[in-house]
Amino acid sequence: MREQNEKIVNLINDLNKVSQEFLDKSDAYVQDVLEYYGLIHRFLNMKENKDREKEDNTMRRRVSVEYFF
């Protein structure tokens, strides 16, 4: 009976170790995904700002030309 209890305790300990390893890896994965999402979001904002600058510059040129004539 004692041997069975020890086996059960060892199995539970092994399960806890595996569970903790899984949680650590899944946390790391989630962090990677969040970091990747942040990079994509930053890139899209930079692109949007660049497009907005181009549009602003185009509008300024049009206004300047229209004002000149």
C-alpha cells in the first residue's frame, strides 16, 4: 500500500512539473504573440502617419499653387 501511495505522489509531482513547464511555455508564447502584435500595430501606425504626411504635403502644395494663381 505504501508503494502505491509513493507512486501516486510521484505521479502527482511529475504532473505538477509538466503542468508548470506547460504554463511557462504558454506564458512565453503569449508574450511573443503580444510583442508581435505590438510590432505590427506600431508598423501600421508609422505607415498611417507617413500616408497622412504625404496627403498633408500634397494639400499644402495645392493650396500654395491655388493661392499663387
